[in-house]
Amino acid sequence: MNIALIGYGKMGKVIEQIALDRGHSVNLKIDLNNISDFTKENLAKSDVAIEFTGPHSAYENLMRCLEAGTPVVCGSTGWLDQYDKVADYCKKREGALLYASNFSIGVNIFFALNKHLAKIMNRQAGYDVTMTEIHHTAKKDAPSGTAITLAEGILENMDRKKSWVNHTAENASELSILSIREDPAPGTHQIKYHSDVDDIDIIHTAHNRNGFALGAVMAAEYLHNKNGIYSMQDVLAL
């Protein structure tokens, strides 16, 4: 495939190397230094785009890719208040979109484990649940997109939790997410179930960016020649 990289920072460079290792070509690399190259004509030469930028640019980037008819994989977080607009435009254009808050294979298995554990703990009223997420200091959004996805998995399956908050919970219906920013920290997410007699913890810790980058390239391979809206659960058949 010919892959367009929208966002060519640290993550974009790792994605590029993995894409090349898997036999693909990177025919377009967009960052702040060459925005003028981010055109419909250049996008049309790509089989798929992988977008990793930030919350303030993701929406416009995705709309531009869909307008060009280029399937797009998105790993940017912090823009989901505009997700419905992008999804509606994707359907209107009969395009292809795959968004994930985290492309790591291990994290997506962790998502599934989190939901299953929440279903079990829904019947165990003696346990409260909290979450802690740790990222590097350059992480722009808090809580992380991964933490929000994990929180949604808990809220969907635990009747006594009604909403999440990004601080210590003030009442029992709130799920507390504590966000810590320190270096170096590729990413750790911990979910703790606490009772008077014991604790149950599940933890995912990323060692580097390679797992995220590999998942993004696998998502691009999956999305190639497809129409519709997909997730990493589709890629991994979870």
C-alpha cells in the first residue's frame, strides 16, 4: 500500500519504520513544515492515511482525508466531541474511517478484560473501583483517550457507577480517574477494585511506542479497500 502519514512526530516516525518493514510505501508525510502539501490531489495518491496529530487539528485532518476519498486511520485523542460529525460525513461520502483511542494489541485485549471484570464486579457491591493513568509530560489531554475508553467500559457494565471524573470521586456514583504526567512514561493504566478485605488490580504498561505503531499499521491494512466505520475490535476480532 501507499500510506500517507498525517502527523510526522515521534509516533509518525515509528509508524513509518514499521510500515516499511511490512512492505508498504510512505508516499506522503505531513507536519507543520509542509502543510501546503496536504492537498486532495496528494491524498488521492495514497491507499490509506494514518492520522496522529492532536485534539485541535484532528477534525479538519479527518474531514480532508474523507473529502479526498482516502480511507483514514485516526489515533488522535481529545476531539471526540466532533466524532459524530466525522462519522456522518464518512457515511455520506461512502468513505472509510477507523478510530481507536489506543492501537496497541495489548491495550485492546485490556479493554475486553476490563469490560468482563466490570460485569463480574457489578454483582459485588462491597468493591469500589478507581483508575490511575500515567503518561509523559508532553501528553496534551487528560484523562487519556485510553482511560476514557476504559471508563466507558466500566460505566456500561457497572450499574452503581454513573459518570467518570478526573479527580478523586466525591460520591459513590462517580468513577475517579487520576491523571499523572511524568517522564519517562510511555503509558500505564491501572484499574483497582478495593474492598475492606482485599484489592484486585489490573494493569497495562506500555514499554515503548512500537505496540501502538504496529497496531496502527495493522489497522491501515485492514481498512484498505473497505467502506464504513470500524474499530480495533474489528481488526483483532475481539
